[in-house]
Amino acid sequence: MTTTPAGSAETKIPQQGPSAFDPHRPPERELLDDCVHCGFCLPTCPTYQLWGEEMDSPRGRILLMDLASKGDIALEGPFSEHIDNCLGCMACVTACPSGVQYDKLLESVRPQIERNVERGRADKLFRDAIFSLFPYKRRLRAAALPGALYQKLRKVPAIRALADRLPGRLAAMESLLPPVTVREAFATLPVHTPAIGARRGRVALLTGCVQDVFFHRVNEATARVLSAEGCDVLVPAGQQCCGALEVHAGREEDALGRAKRTIARFESLDVDAIVTNVAGCGSSMKDYGHLLADDPEWAERAAAFSARCKDVHEVLAELYSRDSESSGSGTSLDAAGGPRAPRTPIKGRVAYHDACHLGHAQGVRSQPREVLRTIPDLELVDVAEASLCCGSAGIYNMVMPDAAAELGERKAGKIRDAKPDVIVTANPGCLLQIGKYLGDETTPLLHPVQLLDASIRGAAVPHR
């Protein structure tokens, strides 16, 4: 295999034979050629930081894609192994000075692997089991019943000892079980939560799958905060999974089906924005326009839908901005009034962790910090190595538990160094991953809107 020395220009490799990719949306030649192999991505790539292996860096993976495109290597074996090793955190996209769209390249390559590479029986069964559960809210609720019982039983020494002997992937899944309460799992939000005071905007909230069943309290806090800040909040009944997990894992057909159903459910609503409070969901929904660009029936509808998608912090930051005459985004959100709801001071150090699919994939970094700084007496502190993934990455911490564990321990160490009184991050996977490796049952670990909600209501800071 021809490789490229670090820091050198790419050695052009002629076409060796038929492409290893099938003709359905292979990686685009123009995107592959954008990479000049400069190495700016290396310090931000989690797997390169762990192993120092060139083929487990973004530029190394792009070289593999180039070789496969030119027929020099097959998709089986090293190619699929190195692509599977990628977390899809997109830190390299942020770091790249050449504007290489690694996100689009990875998005095109993972479905190629899923269609054309036969996985081992155990690997296939494990992945199928994940996707037969997590995208289905009813199944998650059914699982919450034995899950709540198990969490009580796991405190029994004999049960704990059995759990500790589970093999790698099963052990990872068991250790990442979210805190389960039957009440929360089966709770629902009102279809309409009216704005408090004069209405400043009207939004629809995606409640999510894992988010709504295991982190319903975050959805409740989101609706209360938006209402307190003058937004009518619609929660359309019959919502289903947005397809984010399947998009990130390369399960293209299922993901696109879910995307179409989500568009159909939300597109007719008379709202200024479609709001998400999950980083992974938001990044996929904002990308529907690209994912469905070659579908004549859905392309225009998908682009219009994506244009209305906003993270909850973006909506709040727009409402709080005093400098703009309008939101500047084509919506009618009144962005001239600043925070409306009074805040109760929260004293203490709050460490904010940038979820990768919020900071890197969506470019939403300043807005969560702006929102948190509206809380009086709060001291906001950043975490060192903020751009480095915590190891959650969708299903990565279940299918690649060893690498995820190293990254989780590393992230937990940086958070401890910040000496926070509260830790906040805007993604359920990050909350579970950080909670597991922090090993601290006393420090509150929350979504940012939960902290804002507590300040607005004058309530005690919740624990989890």
C-alpha cells in the first residue's frame, strides 16, 4: 500500500481497477482530493491520540478511501476496521484549514461498509440488537420496567459480581444503563405549553427516543424554559425516531425512512423553529437536506425542514440577543428583549463539556455558554482538551468499549481537574459516558437547560 509521509503532499495514485465502492453515493472525488494531508487534524483525532496510527487518523482514513475508490484495496479487512474505529466526532472538520468535509466522506463510506462487507455473526447480532431497541420508544418503555428492577437488584453483591464477569460489549452496555424510573419512562409532555406573558415565538420540540424515555426530565425542563422565555411550545403526538443513530452507523435505508417520517410529522406545523435538545439528533436533522438531496420527492421538503431546525441553545441565545433587530435567520423569533424570566442565583463552578455533535457537527459552541452566563453568581469553567471526544459517539461506547473506556477515563480526568460543583453537557450519550467514568455519585451531572430551569423556578439544583 502506498502511504503518505506526515506533512507531505499527497502522492497521486492512478486508477488501479474498478472502484471497491458500489455506485450508490460513493465518496465524491472532489471531496477526497481536498485533503492535502497537512496533519492539522492529528491533535484533535481521538483514535490517533490513543494509538498514534496513521490509518486511524482522518487523513489516513481519507487515503484509504482514495485507495478503495481507485480499486487498489477492498472494503473488507483493514479498510472497514479503520473506518469502524472512527468515532465520527468531526473534530477534524473543525480543525482542518482546507475545509475538508470529512463528515460527508464518512457519511458516504459507512453505508458502503454496511451494504458490502459481511460482519462476523456475533458483531452483526450485537449491532442488530442495538437497532432493534434504541430507535423504538415503545420498546424502550417496555425495557424500562425490567430495567428499573435490575437497577435495584444490581446493588446486591451476588448480582453485581455476575455483572462484573460479563464479556466486553455486554459489560459496556450493562454499565451504561441510564437511571430508570417507571414514572419518567411513561411520562409525556403536553401537546401545547403556552408562552408565559407576551409571545415571542412559537416552536415545536422533538422529544427523541432515549431522551424521552430515560431523560424525560430534560424535555420537561426544556419546555418550561422555552415557555418562561415567551415561546409557545408544541409537542406533536406520534413522533418517532429521527434516525440519527442509524445515520451515524451507516444504516442508510432505515435512517432515510425515519428522516422522511420526521419531516412529514413536523413540516406542516406553523412554527418558527423545530427545536432539539440532543446534539446527535440536531446534527442529523440539520443534515436532512443533504441526505435526501438526490431524492426528487423529498429534496426540497428536506431542505426546508433542515433550515428550520435549531438547537435549544440557539433559540434561547437568539431570544437573549439585544443587538439584532430580528433573529437574522428567517424566523419570527423576537430577539430584542434579552432574558425575560427572572433568575435565582446559583453559586458554584459549572464545567461545560462540548458534545461533539453540538460543537463540531453543528458549530454551536458559544450559545450554550451565553445561556448559562445568564444565571447570576454562576462561574462557568471550560474543560481542558474540550475538542476531544468523551468516547460516547452514538453506539461507539458499546461496539468499541476498550477505546471508549480510554477516552472516557481521559475526559473524566480533565473534568476532575476543573474542580466543578456541577457538570453540564447537551447530549444523553455524553451524560452516561461521563457519569460512568467520573465515578462520582455526588456531583450533579445535567443538561444545561436543567440548570437554567432550576434558576428560573428558584428550585434546588437537581442531581442527575
